Amino acid sequence: MVKEHFFNLETWKRGLFVLLYAVIYNIAEIVLWLMVVFQFGSQLFTGQTNPRLLGFSQQLSTFIYQILLFVSYKSEQRPYPFSDWPSGAPR
């Protein structure tokens, strides 16, 4: 019985996607923190944040959330690039 589960191709495919999304997650997290620092600097020096960056940071945050749902087996939907880039807050 265990042997059957061990050789299940879908499980191994999922494992490869989890590894891929682990790398993507780390890159996305770095980009998000760079945006945080930039927005802080913008607020500090100009008194306002960058509205275009606010929209992208929402999309990136949703993307990170989708990754976490997928790798934790809460969702079967593979995030971008295997589905559309998020357009706003999570649904």
C-alpha cells in the first residue's frame, strides 16, 4: 500500500511544484521587502506613497498568499505562471 503511494506520479509532480514555488516565494518576498523600504523612503521624503507601487504590492501580496495556499495543500490551483497574475486582493 505504501509502495503505491510512494510511486504516485502526481505526488512527485506536486513535490516539484512545491520546490519551484519555494524558490519563487523567496524571490517574491525579497521584492516585497524592497518595495516596503522604497515606500517608507517615499513617505519619509515626499510625504506620500507611490500609488502605482501600492497596486503592485497588493498583487504581489496576493500572489504570495496563493503560493502559501498551494504549498500547504489548502488549494490545488497553481499560482502564476500556471494561472493568471492576481489583479487585487485574495478572493
